[in-house]
Amino acid sequence: MNWYALHVRSQCERKVRDALDRQRIEQYLPLYTERTRLCDRNKTAERVLFPGYVFGRFEPETRRQVLDVPGLVSILGVGNRPEPLPEAEIEMVRRIVDSGAAVTPVPYLAAGQVVRIDRGALMGVEGVVIRVKNELRVVVSVNLLRRSVAAELDTDAVIPIQPLRQAA
């Protein structure tokens, strides 16, 4: 059996997880704890790590049964063929979430992606990611006077403004 990424309707992740569980289909919905400070108290909420997605483990022959789950939009794949996820990726996510370490989602950044800096001295500057370093920092190339300038920034200081184009 392989793991698959299941695209679900907005805010339906828990509903799909529970429906898969009732059908005895192995599922995984990674959650993290978010702490926010309100004016008079701190609030803790459990959030979905990958909004819009639930992971399911099943045989390809049972695809129809999975697609009939209320709230499920599609199984990610190529054309009509579901694309399995590597077991190691699911296990890494599970280990990180279960570790007890502070977990937060960050935008996926890849070389060639256009981003905008949203904080600090370079706020508002747009550039192109040219390299991801240690998964915590990015180097952004900024066109200025027909020249490029590179600046090393934290990944949480940039916002992707152009989706990465998939290879055709």
C-alpha cells in the first residue's frame, strides 16, 4: 500500500480524516499547535499543517471508495493516475510533528521563484530565489540598475508572489 495526498475542500480536513477512519482507510492529518496572544490572554489552537490536504494509505484499486468520501476533491497525481508519495516523506513529517519541537508551516521556496520581502530593511523589494541554504535561509537576487544584488534572508521574511512553474 502506498501513501497518497488527498486534496480536500476548505476547512474539511478533519471531516475527511474521520470519514476515512470510519471506512478503515489509514489516514494521516499532521497538526501543530499555534499560540496567539490576544489583548487579555494567550490562546492555543490546533491547526492543520498542510491546509487542504490529508494523507491516505490505500491500494490503487480502492481509489473509487476513497473518492466517494464527502469533502474530498481529488487524489493528487498525473492525469487520472494517482501519484504515490514516498513513505520516507510521510515518516519525516510524522517524526517532526511527534518530536514535541515547535512546528510551524513555512512557504515552499525553490530556485527560480519570484518573492517579495515583507519585513526588515529590504521590505517591499522583489527578487528571485537563487539558492536555498540549510532549509532556513534563502539568497534572493534583486535587479537594481540592471545589476543583481544578493541578500541572505530568513525564509519567514519573504512571500512567494509568483508560483513556481512546473516543468512541462
